[in-house]
Amino acid sequence: MGWSGGLAEWIDGDTAHLSVAFTWRLDDAFQRAIWHKAQGLRVRCGGPAFLTHRNYLDGVAELGGRYDDAIWHHNNDATIASQGCPVGCWFCIVPKLEGREFTLLPDFPVRPILCDNNLSALPPEYQDYIVKRYQDTGVPLLDANSGFEPRTFTEDVYHRWKAINRGPWRFAYDDLEEREWVHCVMSMLRKEPSSKKRVYVLIGNEPFDACMQRIAEVIEWGGEPHVQPFIKLNALERRPHVRHDWTLQLLKDVARWANRFLWRSVPFTEYNRSARRVRCRALEAEASHD
């Protein structure tokens, strides 16, 4: 099973539960809540999307309470061992939702996808505890999904997690202030293949040249950028927010060029979205004749 796409629903007894990760899935959640209520079920909802839209399902569903391990309903292979993050990035929902102090969840179910917000900033003894849980259960860690924080990623952190991490090393390069830390992490990971160095690069939060510099540096330092256009926390449409000297089309173009690995064959200055569509149509036509 893969990810739910930001909206998970399940029925427990006479109650339908809706967990909404992204604000742009609130309209879908509203329709599902109406449907469940029409079946005579009590409807409860929760999730990050309601932090900025608490009244969105008023009169249709109950908001609040806690449902342990709700993440399992978004992906049966996912788990979390802690909540919160001390960094406090202005564009991130985690500090606002879970706080800037860690809440440790030592009884977490061990599964292949670990979605903690900031593994490297956790107390070292708790990091050791998580690693040992994976080793003792024999469950492979295939993806440390939300990754590590460059400011707290040290040689000790690297060697600790290297013992179990079978997936890519994930961390973010969100702005140029992080340059020194990110470069340091990439130096520590220099012997890892590029496919195992997946760096989230936020774009649109800084001017175009600054964002393109960060993408170029990730590539130069031997990593693979995963570009994420900035979207407001309260956006009801999955649409990047345009700031600085960006346009909506430019944000989309940079993300497509980077995330489809086109940077391996063509610089962005030579990227042509129309040519890409023509090539795709040609390949589809060729495949249909095979």
C-alpha cells in the first residue's frame, strides 16, 4: 500500500474517522463526511489541515481528540517515534501543530517508513533506542521519510543511522543560510551514491537566483535535489504561492525539470516544456505501435 494522498478514512464501530494532512484535501473530506453522516455514522476528523481551518467541517463532523497511530491509515508501512521539532521554520506546520519540544513515543510500532520530523535533533540516547528497536525486530528501515536536520547532522548521527538506514539520506536545503551546514552534511555523505542523497529544496521562498543556486549546489555536491515549491499552510488549492521574482509557471517548470531528473541532460536555461510534451507524445505513439 502507498500513501493515501493526504486524506485517510476508516470506520471504527459506529464512527467514521477522517484524517486530513493537506488543506487542499478539505473539500474532499467535506464530501466524505457528508456521505458517512448520511449512512448514520458519527464522523470525527483531525489532522494538520485543521490547524488553519478549524471550522471547515462544522455541522458535519466533530473535530478534536486523539487517535493513536493515525499515520498507519495514511500508509500501512509508516510509523513515528516522536513528534515536534525544535527548529521552528516559518513555513513549516510542525512547530505550530506539535510544538518545538519533542514528545517521545517509545512504544511506537516498528515499520519500514519512519516519519519523524527531525531525527538528528532527537536526544542521542533516544536515537540509539530507535535504532535498537529496528535491529531487535528485524524490520528494515527503508525510508527515513522526513529526514534529518543539517544543523544537527554529525558524524555520530551518520554512523548511528547508517547501521539501519537502507533508504536515501533525506534532509532539506531551505534557504542560503543553511549553506554551510548542508555542505558539511554532503561532505560526510561523500562516499554514498548520489541516489542515496535526496535533498529537499524549497523554491519560491527566496528569489529565483538564490533557489537555483541551492539546486545547483546539491547537484555539484553529489546529491539529487527534490524540489518543492512553497505553498501556503492554509492553501485550499494545491497551488504554489508566487513571491519575489517568480511566476507560477516558472515554479512549475523548475520543479518538473529537477524532479524528473532532466538536469542530468539539459541545463534549466535550455529546458523547453513544449519540447518535453512533444517528446512524450512521440514516445507514447511509438509505444502504441510496439
